[in-house]
Amino acid sequence: MNRFWSKTASNINPYVPGEQPHDKKYIKLNTNENPYPPSPKVFEAIRRETSADVRLYPDPDAVGLKNAIARFYEVDCDEVFVGNGSDEVLAFCFPTFFNPGDTVSFPDITYSFFPVYSRLFGVKYKTVRLTDDFFIPFDDFTSSARGILVPNPNAPTGLAVGTDMIERLLRRFPDTLVIVDEAYVDFGACSSVPLIKKYDNLLVVQTFSKSRSLAGLRVGYAIGNNGLIEALERVKNSFNSYTIDRIAQKAAEAAIDDKEYFYKTLKRVVNTREYTAQKLNGLGFTVIPSKSNFLFVSHKDIKAEEIFIKLRQEGILVRHFKMLRIENWLRITIGTDDDMAALIEKLKAMMI
Amino acid sequence: MNRFWSKTASNINPYVPGEQPHDKKYIKLNTNENPYPPSPKVFEAIRRETSADVRLYPDPDAVGLKNAIARFYEVDCDEVFVGNGSDEVLAFCFPTFFNPGDTVSFPDITYSFFPVYSRLFGVKYKTVRLTDDFFIPFDDFTSSARGILVPNPNAPTGLAVGTDMIERLLRRFPDTLVIVDEAYVDFGACSSVPLIKKYDNLLVVQTFSKSRSLAGLRVGYAIGNNGLIEALERVKNSFNSYTIDRIAQKAAEAAIDDKEYFYKTLKRVVNTREYTAQKLNGLGFTVIPSKSNFLFVSHKDIKAEEIFIKLRQEGILVRHFKMLRIENWLRITIGTDDDMAALIEKLKAMMI
């Protein structure tokens, strides 16, 4: 710290992303990336965009990409906001919808970036305590919050709720903005996007990083009433006119247009997840029923941290959160069948 | 506006970037892009990075890119911060170094994003009035500001000062952070980067968008004392872990490593600038001596807005700011020799 740091810079507690090892020798099951590459059409789009035109600024409004997203979800273009990954989209939500000193509410066990944003933007937060089997106690949310953040499925548990639960929340608190983070929704949960036509207090945030295999290119989006989107645009355009580069815009557009590849890849990941869950169960793990591309697991005899360390030594990275209530759990991303077979083998060896 | 907008969302006044026409029929001299493509090595790097690995997150610390920048400037890696264009880097500076209610100071005629950031982050600003021939009156800066922002060369005038002026500022106000925005420095001005070793109150911001022809890929950076850089990292990591995608990181790395191509391209732009300035002079324009890749010009008989509109009709885009004191000036980006010949022809026809 030095005399030039603002109070904010001193007081924040930055997010620590999962390890991105440089040596590449690991089976990476730690950051919920898709084990399959994006659609071949994405590579075609990247190649087409790799031209002398990279000297020119991108479209600041990313109209082509917004239209593609709007087509997919059958919403209007002005109901779509795009950003540099859903993390940036969520970050923009804070100054756009919450004033310093306002309170937002989210589960105590959830995406650990939420409290980080809150501190950065001087927003207070109140958590609702997940039940012991990790369900979100929807009845515990109160109208005192200016915003409610609910990941569906929740992370790192993978548990999803039906849109009826979201709709009930929207009806109970019509003056509270409900932000549903659907980063993992495509792997088996139900999206709340159709509800945006009926509720102006709903913003749904999604990403190209997981189900569309584009974590490396940084594209996320929000869908909501055009009044909400307009506010997000105002904040984004007061921060950085061009948040998504030319190549990423075209790549994401191609990714969302290729529905066939999308559903095929999803199915593979879901099948591997179900198979892996069964195998882990057989090895004495408790496995939370997941609607995401990861499994949240705990072993009856061996401590999570011990498994985490041993797997790392064996060349497999998973995620362990040193946090109250979940310190004995691991979040394991679904990789290819081969990745998961290797994982099961290593775990079996540990059990002997 | 609706009931969910924060005070910030309601009060800000977003930046309006120069037009990015979709039809592509214009000669674009309006957003200071480089008329030449980036180094061939950039395209090689992009092609190499276009692989299944786009499914994986980028390096959140962009170590390869930071090292390349550090090598070029002969500074240490922890003296370099990278972001999604220099606009994002400048945006991060506000919450990192200034508290809401603090005052920052910058010229009254300068990059028009500065007041936009100030409003977004609740920072007050005090401008110093450029002389009538557009020089920055350095003596008018006072110690009451927590930060001073000086573009060198200034925009949209293109006028540069020597680093002696910057150094004097750093010595006069050792407890004020001086941010020098060097977006255009490579086209003929002197960089203050070497001063960072001596002054811990200096942060120099640069970009790959202009001299390195990568506006489309969004990479900017800041160089300064490691205490300043650490604070920027904290804020960035509380906002978005991965601001620069995989392809952009590698492209920028290749761009900064190819010094030969860089200096060759710069020379071409500078030669065209000097030639164009002479021609415009001959047509009755006042031309401010520019150290950037644009010219700031005013005609003795014809109003700037009229020229702007007529050029647009003729397929040439230049930038006109409807702002007090410069409403009779145009900012014209230096294009290829052919672009500028076309411009001169159209202007000549107007003069008849």
C-alpha cells in the first residue's frame, strides 16, 4: 500500500480465480471449462476476421452479436447487453443498479465474486444461509434488499431450482432487482429468460465460457427489460466503449448460431457427468445432484483437502475452497470421458 | 430511466466514440486508427492461438504480454499493468487512486473521456484552460488535486510537450499522482516512461490501438512504480479476472516484439502527416504542429462543420467536436498516402 491508493484499493479483497497453470501438464478440472472445443464454425469465423481490419476499432455496440443472441432467445436486440465475460457484466450491474450503501442479498455459499464486487462498489451485502443440504432458502430473502443475486444452478454446488421459484421471488419483490446468474444453466437447468417479458425486475446473466467453449475469448451477456439494458449501456459507455474485440464478437456470433453443435456438446458433457457421479458414488462420495458442468462432492473418509493435494500431485487439478461449511467438499469440472476415467483411477488408488 | 437505475446510472454522461460505419464505404479518418495492418508476425500469432485451447481461460495475469512490454521499455514486469484498451486502464485508475469527492485536474480541451470517468466514479474535476494556441498551461495546475491527467501529445490538438515539463510537474507535486496518457506518443513525442524509475507519482498509459495497429483487439497498458501497479491489479481483480482474451494477448505480444515493423510503419505515418500538413497549409488551413497520427486544423474561410458534412457526403469521415472553443476545428486522422490525396482533392474542390 502507498499514499496513492484510494480507500477502495486498500479495502477490497480481490477474487482469486482457479489456477491456470502455464506448464500444461495437468488434467484441468478446476475452472469449469468445457472439455470440447467450440463449433468448427467458430474457427471459420475467427479465420475470416483475422484480416488487416484488426487495425480498426470493433463495433462498440456489437450489434451483430446482440442480434444473434436475441435470435437464439427470441427476445429483442435492445433486451440484450454484452460484455467481456459474464464477470464484467455482473461487475457493471453493481454501479448500474445499486448505490453505495445499498444492500444486496445472495446465498452464503455461492459464486465468490459477489462479495468482491460488493466491496469494490461500496455496496453492503446480506447473505441467506443455505440449508445443510445446500438448498437456497428462498423464503429467507427479504424486501429490504435493493438487489438479489441468485445463481441458477448455484455454484459451487451445481444445484438448480425451477423457474417457479424465481418467478415467486419476482412477484414477492417487484421493486427489487433480481439478477439470475445462469452461467451453467445450459447443462440441465431451466432458464428464466422467458420471464423477462413479464417482469421488469429480472436480469438474466449468461456466458459463452462454459456451454459454448469460449472461456478464452471473454464474452458474456445479460438479458432483461430494455430499461435495465439501457442503464447497463450507459455505465459501460462511461467505462470503455469497446469491451469485446472484433474476433471475439464474430466467434461468439458463430458459436450461438450453431445450435446443432451446441446441443450435441451439451449432451456429451451431461452424459459424462451422470456417469461420473455414479462412479464417485460407488467410491464413497456424496455427490450433490448437479445441473451444471461440475460435481460438488465430499468423501465419507478422506478429507477434501487431502484429495485435492494428492490429485494435484498426480496431475489432476480440481477446486477446493477453504471456506466455512464447504471445506470438506471439492468442485470437479466435467472433462472428457478419458479425463474422468483418469480421475476415477487416481481416486480408486487413493481409497486402497 | 426506471426505478432500478442507480444514481450513478442516471447522472452519468456516456462517452460517444467516433462513428464506426457498418457499410464500409468511407475513407475513415475519424478515429485515429492506423492505416496499416499490424506486423505479419501478429497474424502468425493469431493463427497459432486459434486452436481448441480457446475453450480455456486466458492467463489472468497476462504474464507473457507483460514481459514483452517490460522488455521493450526496459522496465520490470511488476511495473506493467495491462487492460482491455487504454480506456479500460484509465477507467481502472479512477477507483484505484481517487476517492469519491476527490478532485482531479486536466486540460479543458483534451480527451473527452476524462470527465466521463470522473462522473462515473463520483470524482470532481477542475480543468486548466489551454492557451488560445492550445498549449497546456502547466503552471496552472495546483497541488489541491489528488490526480493530474495530461495526455502527451494532447488530443485532439496533437501538441506535445517535452518530458522536462512532465518532470517539473512530478517534482512540484510529489504527493499528486500524475497520469500521462501517451496514446499517441510513438508518432513523434517523447515518452515519460524512463521517469517512472525516479518518480513514484508517475503513471504512463499507452495503447496498442494506434502505433501498433491493434484497435480491433483491445489492448492497453500502464507503466509505473510497482506500488501503483499493485493497486491497479487489486481493482482489476475485483472487477474481472480475465480482461484480455487469449488471442489478443498473443497478438499484442507479437506486435511489441516486432520492432523493425513498428518503426517502419511509424515512419510512413509521420511522413504522410508532414506532407498532408503542408498541403492543408497551402489550402488555407491553420494546422497545429502535430506529434500524433492526426492533424487538428481550421480553415480561414469555411466553417469546420460545413467541411465535416461535405466530406461525409463525399465518403470521407473526419471528426468534428461540437464543443466550445474548438467548434471551428477538425481532427483528421492520418491515413495512407492515397487516403490523404483523396482528402486533399475533395477539399480543393470545396475551395473553388
